[in-house]
Amino acid sequence: MTDAAPRRGRGRPTRTQTQAAPATRDRILEAAREEFSERGYEKTSVRGIAKSAGVDSALVHHYFGTKEQVFEAAIEVAFAPALGAPEKIVEGPLDGVGERLTRFVLGIWENPTSRTPLLAIVRSAVNNDTAAAVFRRLVAAQLLRRIAGRIDLPDPELRAELAAAQLVGVAMLRHVIKVEPLASADLERIVARVAPVVQGHLTNP
Amino acid sequence: MTDAAPRRGRGRPTRTQTQAAPATRDRILEAAREEFSERGYEKTSVRGIAKSAGVDSALVHHYFGTKEQVFEAAIEVAFAPALGAPEKIVEGPLDGVGERLTRFVLGIWENPTSRTPLLAIVRSAVNNDTAAAVFRRLVAAQLLRRIAGRIDLPDPELRAELAAAQLVGVAMLRHVIKVEPLASADLERIVARVAPVVQGHLTNP
């Protein structure tokens, strides 16, 4: 949580600002998350984030760099539970990995608190190539590759991505497009049908 | 193709305009598709569509009604091949339906000509609830329900939607987020893994 190695460059803060670093940094990140959630990637500006956090734009650049880097930091916070989860999901018997992954991903979408920032990220990624690249870098590199690392079969990365595709599609149709009966179906009914598919992608010969 | 029952209401066209109806209607639809593709649902206006088609806004309202109805008509044109396809896909032996559906849906996304309007529709549906409702009405009611109609097992609609979710997710990760190796993988490798999953959703006991 300490700000041991702040980014050097334009808008280097004064001594007073540096002392308040962790709190200020968190406040900027929170403002960034709200701005990106409300406006999407394209319409959000570093100036708007700074204003909302009550700091100078230079300070946002100082801590995070470009708008793309602020976005990446904001996503990283929103995804923190997901990005820390692969060990828990992949640890333990491989024949339960499909259900653990399904429950975990769909669970994030069931909870309105975690759904809102996720939805904002998905919207940004669908609309903007830079935001898509950030999403890809974080989710693909940090989440999918780590799951793939545990698969001792041909095409582990493709397998992990097709398993993810099933879950992404369910989240899209259930929570974004809201197709019925999927949108209102009991989560357990969905898990019962989807978990074996995710498992199959990952571990079927 | 004749305009037998034009919508009554404001902006009823003159006799000269009515005689040119099919061509004018098509021109408006084409302009609508381009405007929605370029700007998305929210930023597109009936006025902008009219301007691009070289007609008065009243004529757009006359033929199609509200912006939502213009959007629906534009989507219907873009989806015409897909909406006409369920018979071809569901006809024939049920044990090949997974592969036929997979090839059909992923095939639309492989072709840049059909991918562009589809991407515009998906972007609009992800960003705007009205656009999502149109998408849901068309795709769910016309495509998914017709597939579900052929399934003689419990939960036919949920099955069709989970099969669709797998395909939606593959399209998203391959063509929108562009996760590798999925984005560059040969289509046949993807079909080989995905078709059995789609088949399973639809016909496994």
C-alpha cells in the first residue's frame, strides 16, 4: 500500500502530496473507476478523473501515466478478486475445476456490486480497441494463461479460452442482453448445465 | 417488395414520394444501417439518417416510425440470412444440428461483410437498453425459439440459449476482444471443439 516507487515525469507532486500518497492514489483510482463506469473509456478524460478526485490532472499522470494506464489500474482493482482466484480455482482436484470456475465467474456477475464495474469494462472493451487491448492483456495473460498452465493436454490456451467463451456468453445473454428464460433462471440450473461444458473444454481428451 | 401498407401518421409523403416507395425505403434502410454501424444506437438520430438518405425526417418516420423501429428494421435486414436459417439448420438429422449451427453462426462472423453490421448491432445492444431489447426480441424470438421448438427434451429454450451463449462468447473473444490464440486459430479447429458442445446443449439428455 506504500507508494515506494512513484512514476517520475511531468506533474511530479510536491512533498505534501507525496506524504498523502496512498490515500490520494486510492481516491484517484476510485474516481477513475466511477468515471469509466459511467462514461465508458472513450468519453472519460484524465481531466475529468482529476476533477472528480479533487486533484490536479498532473497528479493523475504522475501516479498512473496515460489514460490507458489509468484504465488498466482501475480494471486491475475491479478484477482483483478474479485475478487472485486462479490458484484457488485450479488448486485441488482437476475434475472439479469446471464447476469451481463456473461458480466463480458467474458469481461475480450475480453480485450487483461486482457486476457494475465489470459491465463498464465490458462495454468499454466492446467499444474501444485500446480498452479491448487492456482487457485482453489483463484477463488473458493473468487469468486464462494461469488456468491453461495447469492443463496437461494439447491446446491448453485454446481450451481455456473456449471455456471462458462459454462463461462470457452466458454472462452476456443473462446480464447484458437479458434473454429469457436464461436471464431469470436459477443460478443452480445454469451451473448444472454449464459446469460440465467448462470442465469438458479444459480436461476432455 | 411493394409498399402495400405504409405506416400512417405524421409526415405522410406526397404522391410522387409514394410512387418511388420501394427504392426510397431501401435507401433509408441502407442509410440507417450505415449510421447505426458508424455511430451506434445512442448517437444515431432519425434526422441524421434522413440527411444521409437525402430525404426529409418525416419520410423516415412515415416508413418506419420511431428511431427504435428504424433500428429494428435495419437489424432485421442485417440478420435476414440468420433469421431465415433456422429451418435449414434444424432440418435434417438432429445429431448434426450442433455442427450446422456452429458453422452458420461462426461463418457470419468470419465474413467481414456480414461481421461489420453485426458488430455494430452487438455494440449498440451492449451499450443501450433499448437496442438490447430490439436485439433480444429479434434474435431470441425468431432464432432461438425456433431452434428450441425442435428440441424434445426438458428446458428446450434454456438449452438453445446456452448453446447460443457458447457461440456468442467465441465470437466476442475471437472477433471483438481478440484474445490469442483464439483470434488467429483456424476455424476448423474451433468448430471441432465447439460443435460437440453446442450439440450437447441441444440434445444431451
